[in-house]
Amino acid sequence: MATELHIYNSLTRKKETFRPLNPPFTGLYVCGPTVYGDAHLGHARPAVTFDLVFRYLRHLGYKVRYVRNITDVGHLESDADEGEDKIAKKARIEQLEPMEVVQYYSDRYHADMEKMHVLKPSIEPRASGHIIEQIEMVKAILEAGFAYEINGSVYFDVQKYNQQFHYGKLSGRSVEEMLSSTRDLDGQEEKRHPADFALWKKATPAHIMRWPSPWGEGFPGWHLECSAMSARYLGETFDIHGGGMDLLFPHHECEIAQSNATFGKDSAQYWMHNNMITIEGQKMGKSLGNFITLREFFNGNHQKLERAFHPLTIRFFILQAHYRSTLDFSNEALEAAEKGLKRLWQAMDTLNNLPAGNASDTDVASLADKCYAALNDDFNSPVTLSYLFDTIRTINAVKDGHESLTQESIDNLKQVFKTFVIDIFGLGEPENGPSDNDQELINGLMSILLDIRQQARKNKDWDTADKLRDSLQKLNITVKDGKDGASWEITK
RNA sequence: GGUCUCGUGGCCGAGUGGCUAGGCGGUGGUCUGCAAAACCAUUUACAGCGGUUCGAAUCCGCUCGAGACCUCCA
């Protein structure tokens, strides 16, 4: 049973015991979104994955500084010189100021994240706010001799770097391979080597987002921002760097190179990569155009969606798979997730009203240990959930009088469920219903209606009873007849 | 073409040398005026072929299939 946290490190390709550099402080950096469109399901994966990491580390007592950037500049359409900045392109199309685009989509991103119970990071820096840091880093790399300037742009000299360091250590590639396999792209004649990448790009006259620099007006390269901002807020070396698997190469490989070129050492100890979400067996991504935005999931407004799904269903769906596995989207899978989540919520409800017995038939004390062991094993959320679901069977058995639990056991379970479901998994049932006053009123009215219906049922006046039930159903209120009278629930 | 990952029951998904996660669906049942909901029980599996082993879904090899990265992508 793992009592210490183990993390799969992409850099070493194995699970390692987590040992922060300066406990209890822990630094976590995750590559955030480029805000030029609404976030889609794929974006939810790293957000939820690293939200779990953030929550769990905090739960374990670490003082976590979680930095997740917003890319608002420097992210080119292609790596070639002629590439257009994604933000600027969107701004041009929509006739907006680039920062207007950034603000608009950042706000929407935040709203989506909040609905999915993704906690805000400790710091959410924007690339455009750290131009100075990036210029300083370019200077340092130039001084160290690992970059060259040409026509107002600065490129990282991969070959030279590779003589002293290992370019490709993260992605398992060699520079020689890259030479032979790199495709020919237009506009690369400036580079000395196809694998070289831009640290600073000269702005063409048409380029809107530009800043002065020692090399003339331009803008920073995409890979640079994460290196500069992580160093700024977490130091030259820090604990965990996360992101999607598709960023492993070249983005993270370049980050490692930049850090080594600047500071002579790797930035992050542990590299974590979440796997992709697929749709019909293929990666869901911007370039393939097969993505469904989170908003579309929330309102059901997409051709491929049979209906809307609650934000927390999306969250549960993601947590039900291990973060390093691909996860295939389908309506059926989401419906299954929705029902599973409901079962979880219902059990927690049941737990609050469970009658205590004199003895416990089932040992529930080990539940917490098992859950911790699963999470300590590289954040294995699906196994943790399976333990909780096993326990739900016991909870229901107690409710039905088939088994019994002592008050102590029940309190223990309440604590464990709260800890894991709400605190760590962030799956607390939302109370987005009416305010307390309104709720009291509704409860009172419902109680009157159900009384009337009960009376009708007693009189075998099925017409009245069913009419009441059907009318309430139209208001999305489901009446459930049970042994001890009827209960109701607002569905939707 | 290169690098890598993966192929688990109707579906989604864990596990990873022996003790058959879990969810959803299906089926049977409890409850019920009926229904719904809920609950209980139950069902089928490890792509194929070889090898290692007392024993493999789990290790090795091959075959077939899928995907990711190599270009922007979470």
C-alpha cells in the first residue's frame, strides 16, 4: 500500500516518489489555454486533471503555488515565419482589438472552469504581461551562446545546445532523427537548422501585437513564455510541470532546452502529461475541427450531442478514467457518467440520514486508507471511485436494514466521502437551486400537494393522483412513491 | 518513413504473473393502484498465434488492428 505519493514522470518514464524541493512548499506549473476560442472538452482534461493534483497536494498538507498561464500572444498558426498569431488572426476576423479577444475568451474560459469546479490557480499570468522577462531570457540564452539573431529574429540553436545538453530527452528523439524527419516548411530559410525554434520573432508591418526589443520590434516565441513565467513565479527549478501530451513535443522539449540554456539546469523535477480525449477514436482537437465546446455540452447545442450534460458530469467523466489513458467521448459514456455521479450524490444524501446500529457488519475503517493508496499511485482516481462505489452498496444495505453500522462508522464514512468526493474530486452537489427562503416555501407547497395526492390515492382517485404527478413532472419535479410516503426531486 | 502508446465483457473504463475494480446497459427481483425512481441480485472479458512459467489477460516474440507525436493543437 503506497503511503507516499508517486507520480509518473514523463521525463524518466516511470513512477517516482514525490519529493518536493522545498517542502512543504510545492510549485506546480501547467500550460493553460490559448484564448482565441471557447474551450472544448479536450481543454477540460488538463484543467480537471491538474485541479485534482492541486487539490490533492493541498489536502496532503503541501503549500502549493499553482501557476497556470493564459497564452495571449506569440502562438503562431505554424512554426514557419509566415505564421500568423492566433490571437491577432481572430482579432482581425472579428474586427476586435486583440486584447478584446483575449478578455472575451478568458472570461468565458473562467466561467466554464468554475462550473466544473476547477479551482482558480494561485497565479494566472498572461504572456503579454511578461514581455520583459521573456526578453531577458532571450538575452541570457544569446549570451550563453545557444541562440543566434538574424534579421531581427532570434532562434534557438538546437545543434549547439545538443553538444552540451540533450535535446530530445523528454520526447525520446534525437536531433539526427529530427533532421531527417522534419518536414519542409516554407519560410524557414532564416534558421540554420530545421529543428531550431524561434525565441523572438520580428514583427511584420501588418503584425498588430508587437513590442520593442534589443532586436527591433517583435514578439516572443510561444515556447518561451512558459519558461519565463514559470521561472518568474516558481523559480529556476520547481516541482511539477504539467500539460497535455500533445505539448510534449516540441513545446515542453523546447522549454527544457530554454531552461538549461539559461540556468544550466532543468526547470521541473516531474513532468506530468494528461492523455487526449478522443471522439470516434480520433483525438478531439482544434485542427481536426471535431471538437465540442464545453458550452455546447452544457446546453446540448451540438449535432453530436443528444442532450445537455451537467458540467460536473463532464468532470466525473474525466475523473472516471486515469489521466494518462485516452478517453473516448460518446453520448452513451456521458450518460453512464451522469448516472454514476447521481448514484454517488444519492448515497451521500442517504449517509446523512442513516440510522445507527449497535455494531458494524462491514469494516469501513479501511476505506480511507484504500482511497489514499489509490490516489498516491499516480492519482488513480478511477480506482478511488471504485472503492467509494463499493461502499455505496453497504450504505444502501444499511438503509434497507440488511446491514448495520455504528454511529462511529457512519461518521467515519461521512468524513471520508466528504474528503474524497467533495474536497479532492471537487464533485460536491451544487446547490444552485432556490434561496433558502424560497426553498422553505417550495417545501411547504410540495408538502400540501403531496398530501392532496396521497388523499386521492387513498380514495383510489387515480385520475387526480396521476394528474398531479404528471403536472409536476412538466415542471421537472419528479414524484417518487416510496414505502413511507412520497418524496420529490427537481430534475434537470 | 521515424518515435511511442494501446488493443479488456453490449458500452465506458481500472488492474497487470495466481485471489474474476467500478460505472452504464441488459435480465430477474423488492417496492407500487399503475408508473417512475430507488434498492438488491445477476450476466458475459482480457485482439490472434507462439514462447517463458507450476500458473499469464498480466512477461517475451511475431502477426493483425487502432491511436498519438514528428507542423499549430490540452
